[in-house]
Amino acid sequence: MKIKFGLLIVMFLIGFSNLRAQSDTTQLGLPGDNLDLYAVLDLFQKSKTIEEFEKTLNEEKTGINNLDLNLDEKVDFIKVETKQDKDDFVFVLQVDIVKDEIQDVAAILVSKDKDKKVTIQIVGNEDLYGKDYVIEPKLETPAVTPNPAYQGKDTAVASPAAEAIVVGSEPIIQYVYSPVYVPYYPPYYYGYYPPYYRPYPVVTFHVYFGRNSYHHRHYHGGHHHHGGNTVIINNNNRTYNNYNRSRHSSNTVNRNKNNGNYKSTRPSTKPSTKPSQKPNKGISTQPHNKPSTKPSTKPSTKPNKQPQTRPKPSTRPSTPQARPAPKTRSASPKMNKGGGRRR
């Protein structure tokens, strides 16, 4: 029993170390660390409409949006704007930083070529993810090479390399290319958000990555220095080429990034909890108890006993005042006067 328990601990430590190592290589050191585009693209493909995608993306229970560009320690609302040119779509993720300042976060590219083959990509905005940060899905069956030394029950069969092609069976793909599709334009702006949106606090990067890392197995891409990315942006998407000429960039975001403010916010949740507990305990317990007990008992007992036990000053002055000497002497002259009248 002890051996099994020890093995479980070792396996847990190995898995935790692998997760930390993977997160260290995935972390960009940029504001985009708080919005995992792997998870965003996975959610997009599973959504039925653009409105549903926008709503689910901003819900706390999904855990995908952890972006805080205005540094108010609350997750920003991300709206989705649609751009279309025939069979080319671009769905732009945007955040209203302050009044009259919009920051584009990422762009989802959906295209259909002359052979009716659909491709999809998500490209991170350079301000938040760096240059050429692009992700696309891969088929569930990767390239497999038979291993002669394999002795398992399952036979490994060679298969061609997976292509970055999206089969048009995803709900969102069927929707945007259906006759009932209507381009979605969000009515929201800074200070005006949908009723379902409730700002919630951000979490640290390692907590955020830990709950979204499973999305990465379905996609590939990122930066060239992270895993040898060979994915390139689909420049055949005419809508994306037009969009590049009118991208939104916030001066507030660029200023915060240049000043290193976003790097200091990633571990901000850990120090925020510790000071809130320790100072409160030290202030509320130690100063409150000591002055209330010790000073209240000592002055109340010793001064009260000393005045009550010493009656000497109160008895000595009272005895001399009780002598009626002057009154007895004044009565004798009256008797003498009376005696004189008798004579």
C-alpha cells in the first residue's frame, strides 16, 4: 500500500513539473498570455452562432477570457465584429479600453476556396502577441509511422500527415455559409455591456494555463521560437488583407506595455491575498486584546481597595468636633442671672 501511494506521489510530481515546463515555454511575456487563442479557436468552432461565441467567451464559468488590458484587476469584455467579402470572413475580437479607444485582440480567418475547401486560422494582434502569432486546427489523426519494436495489441498503421483543413461539419462553419446567416455587429461600447456580463477578477498565468492547456492538443502554431512553428497566415483571405489596413490600436495599451505594467500584473493576485490576511490579523487581535484586559483589571482593583481600608483620616477629625464645651459654659451665666433676681 505504501509503495502504491509513493508511486502516485511521484507521478503527480512528474506531471506537475511537466506542466510547469510546458507553461514556461508557452508563456509569451506579453498581454496576450491572459487570452489563450488555442482555447478561443476551439470555442469558436463549437459555437452555433457568432452571438453565442461572444457570450460564452465572456462568461466566467468557461475560464477562457482572463484579459485585463485596462489594469482594473477585472476581466475585460471582448466583443466580436464581423467583416466579410464573399466567402472570406474575418471575426475581429476587440476590447474597449477607455472611451474612444479600441484595442484589437485577435482575428479569426475563415475562407473557402474554389474547391469548396474551408480553412480557419486565428491570428493574434501584434501589440498583444508579437509578430506572426497564428494558430490553426489539425486533424485528430496525426501522421503515424509504424514501429517494428512495438509489442502492443493495437497495430500502428501509417497515415499521411495531418493537414490544416477544417472539414465543414463544425456548427459555426455551417452557419456562416448557410443562407440564413446574417453578419453580426455588436451594439456594445465602453461602459455599455450586455446584461449577462459580470466582470470577474483575473487569475495568475499558471492557474489560467493549467485549466486551458488541454485545448492545445487539437491545434498547432504560435511563434516560430515556440516549438518550431511552420504555420503561416492565409494571405489569400481578401478580407483579412483589407482589415490589416484599419486595425485598432490603443495608446493606453501600448503605453502600459512599454512601461512593463502588464508583466507586473501577472503575479499580482498572489501578493494581493497575503497582505489582506496578515495585516488584518495583526491589527485586529493583538492591539485589541492587550489594552482591553491588562489596563482594565489593574487600575480597577488596587485603587478601590486602598481608599476603603484606611479609615484613619475620616475618624480623627470627627471626634474633636463632637465636644459640646461652648454650649455648657453659656448655660451657667443664665443661672447666675436668675439667682441675682431672687436676691
